[in-house]
Amino acid sequence: MELNLNRVDYLQVGVTSQKTMRLLPALGRKATQKVVVADQDGVITCFGMKKGDAVPVFKTLPGQKISRLELGGALGTPQEKIFVAAGSEVRGFTKKGKQFLSFEANLTESIKAMYVSGADLFVCASYIYNHYCDCKDQDYYLSGDKINDIVCLPVENLGRITPVLACQDRVLRVLQGSDLMYDIEVPGPASVLELNNRDGGSQGGEILYGTSDGKLGLLRLTDTSPVHIWEVANEKKRGGVLCIDSFDIIGDGVKEILVGRDDGTVEVYGLDSSNEPVLRFEHTLSESVTSIQGGCVGKESFEEVLTATYTGWLTGLTSEPQHKEAGPGEEIKMSRETQNKIAALRAELEQLQIKVLQEREKYQQSSQSSKAVSAVPVFSINDKFTLCQDDASYSLTLEVQTAIDNVLLQSDVPIDLLDVDKNSAVVSFSECDSEPNGNFLLATYRCQANTTRLELKIRSIEGQYGTLQAYVTPRLQPKTCQVRRYQIKPLSLHQRTHTIDHDRPMNTLTLTGQFSFAEIHSWVVFCLPEVPEKTPAGDSVTFDFQNTFLDTQLECTYSKCEANFKSDNISTISILKDVLSKEATKRKINLNISYGIFDSLIIRATGP
């Protein structure tokens, strides 16, 4: 079935974080729903639509950056209480804006993910998970890698609390109390989790997941092991998944899957006769989609997909027709309501133009006076530097809350800039002297008007490592710039994998010396991407990697005073030996180094 949805913009708030917009439950079967959204200025805005205008319900004062927003309430009742996480504090509001809860989680860092189920509150910092019941501490878990999201299976269906953590190391961790029940391997770094059908499906154990490299999947959790139901690969090279929802927008009684991505793509997936996902609708916005919800917002009886973008736009894709077409000799009569709305918009636009001119003249006059004070404008940058497995390149995405003027790239390591179809910026290269200054790249991207998002692709050479710097200048007065730095690691084209082929002949490198577990871990972090910065728990650890360019593999096993590396690529072993030796020399640690080299691998690599 073909799905036609029309775009309508409702309101703009401040810059938003992932999963900070929700729709409050409808009061009637076909009634419109209120929207609640929180931004990085600490403001919570709740509004509804009336006669095409956004009517505020309540709006809080600015405060600390809000990182998550969830709805909650007693089990079995409408979930209409609003919970927000700001810093290490969780605050609760009624649907009319009255604050009823202020709870300090006493975490050493800000809350990154949150979930609410009845009297149970689940919060996660980068590596720490905490469970509270009626604001009393219950369970605690320390994750092996960064936690990106959390969801809890419905207690009313299963009779017990089962939290699920989405982690950066391509694993979903299923908990029971403070213990790990089992973990689930997924095909990419898990970035978002949602209950399928909003209630976990018929058995309550179905979870939708999205990854930062654009994959989407559904799995069913059981007491002993998970069941992978389906997975959608990212064949069109879309952006990473930031938000998911389930909603019946077609009206056939089966809920579709709504997906929002960090490249601005909004997708609606339906299910075919074999319960496999099929893309029904696709729309592209100009900035990343941080939240997505299905419901009825603009007009009664017309369902829509509501999105919140990075710069704070609340945009709907509604089933309500937004325009009429007239045939030859026909006329379309505009309603009085539409005429009044157009007149009001024109008047508002004229007032804004006059106000802009007045403020511009005021600034020019103040800048010419002897007591002029120039303030540097503050702006937010949403950046992402990730390795793409398909073409063994790095994707650098820069998103600014205002239009970008230009981006200057500088690198002290040799890298290649690759073409990106979505990129309309004009690039120019400057000559740079690499010998005395270590300057290998100096390139400027000049953006077209109203460009707020820029995507670049680079490719590095393994063994040569350093720093890539991006100087971002927006179209603001006075001119200002922010710098972002990205590490090009010695083994930059390697990515984490769950399993490796142990039947392959492997070269080995063994290091022994008076180094601590934390020191050898910091050296591995320096050499390889996708390794958690926090030292793992326990006495030893093993990480497996795959080279995205050559398809070779690497196994790292290390503990205090000893480290073993195995790879079927002699170059990987050589790079590790050189870099680790330098790091040990800096700390004045004496290393004993031994090798195990397979001659057949050298012959295979060099040819007969």
C-alpha cells in the first residue's frame, strides 16, 4: 500500500538531544495529542495545536542541559507524567507543568540514558547502570563499554524486571538484578532501543534496535537465549539510527515501524505477509532526527509522524492533504481561516524583517563607539567521526545549529579526501610544507547558503597516526570559530568484531615487562579504535578486530606484565611492535619482545 504524507512545520525550540520529545496520551479516540519536548537550554515545552497554531500548555525556565525525556505513571494507567534527566538529576512534572519530583541520582557524571516503568527508574551514565524503586537504590551494574540506551521489558507481561542495555561494543546486555543474565551480539554499535509495538509484542519480549552504522533489527528475548527475527541492512548507505517508534499510520490494525536517522532520513516500514519489513515511505529532512513519534497532532482524525530535529524543529509528516489542485478553467476557493493565517504570517514576517534591520543598525552603531564590547556568539556543534566498514573510510559529520560558512581541515598525517554525493560544498586545497611543520593537509570547504550539516569522507593509511582538526566557522557576526580534534590511530582501519577465524595461521607478538593492566590498556586504546577508554574489570581482557580494508584479523589478549597479539597480517604486528615500544620508552618501561612469524603468510601477502 502506497503511503502519502505531507510535511508541516509546527514550532522550533532550542537544540535537542536524542529521545527528548514525546506525545502525551490522547483524551479521546480521535482527539489531537499534546507534544512535550525538552532542549539543551534546559527548557521543557508542552504545546497543542488549535486551528493550525501551536498553543502553549506550559514552558519551564532555562536550566541545565536535558539529555533524556520519558513518560511514566502507575502501571495500567495512561503514561502522562513527564520525567527529564539533566546532569545527574531526574525531575518529574505533571501534564500541566507542575513539578512533583526532584531526585538526585548521585552519579559522578551526567545521565546519558533513562527509562521509567511504574515506580521503577533506570538511569545510565557512560558505563554505570543504576536501578531505583521509589527513589531507593536497588541494583547496580558496571558495563564493559559505553551505554548508549536502555529499555526495560514490560513487567506486567513477564512478572519481573528485565533491563536491556545497548552498548557501544556491538552488544546488548540483558540484566537480572545487578547481574548479567546474557549478552546479545548485534551487527553494529547499538545506538537506540524500543519495545516492539510499544508493548514488547504478544509475549512482551520483542525489542527493536538501531545501530550507529544504520542497521535496524528485531529480536525476541527468552529466559535462556535471544531469537533474531529479522534485520535490515543499510544498503542505501543512510545515516545511523537515532530513534524508533511503532505506530499504525496506515490504519490497517498493524503498527508500522518509524525510524529517524542522523542524516535527516525519516522511514516508515510495514510488514509483509511473512512478517518481514518493507519500506513504505521515505522523507529527508535537512538535519538529524533526534526523536520520532506517531500520533495525531495537527488535526483530529489525521495520523502523522512527528519528528524533532537537532536544531529544535518540530516537524510533522501528516496524512492530511496540505494542498489542492485545480484543473483547466477551475478555481480553488480559499477558506477564511486559511486567508487569515496567510495574512498573519505575512505581518509577522514583515515585523521580523524590521526588527532585524533595527538590531543590525544598533550593533553597527555600538561597534563604532569607543565603549564597544564584542561578545563571541556561542553555538553548538553535533559531530561524529566513525569508521565505515563498506569502503574502509572514515565519515566525518559536522552539524551546527545555524548555517555553516566554511570548514577548514588540517591534518598532521597523510589522509585522502573522498567524494560524497550529499556534499554540495566547494573544496579548495592549500599547499602545505609537510617536512618542518608536519602539515600534510590543508583544505577548505565553502558551504552554500543555509547549509547546517556537512558530511566528509577521509581515508587514512595504517601505521601513520596523528590528529585531524576541523575549524568550523558559522555565518554569525562577529566571526567566530570552534575547533574539533579527531585522533587518527595507528591501526585506524580495524573495527571490533565478535568472532574471528581461529583456523587461520597467525603471526604472534608477545610483550612482557613491568607494566600495569591500566598502562597496557591505555596503549591498546591509543593504537586501535572502538576500545573503551575505561580499564576493563578483571585481571585480563581479550578484544577481537577485523581490518575493513584487507579483511585480516587481530586478537589482543593482555593482563598485567604480559600482552599477546595474534594477526594474519605481518604489517599489523609490525605496527603494534613499533607503537607499543615507543609508548613504553616514554614511560621508561623495559619491554621483552618475542615474535612468531609464519613464512606462508609472508609468501601469501607478497605473492610468488
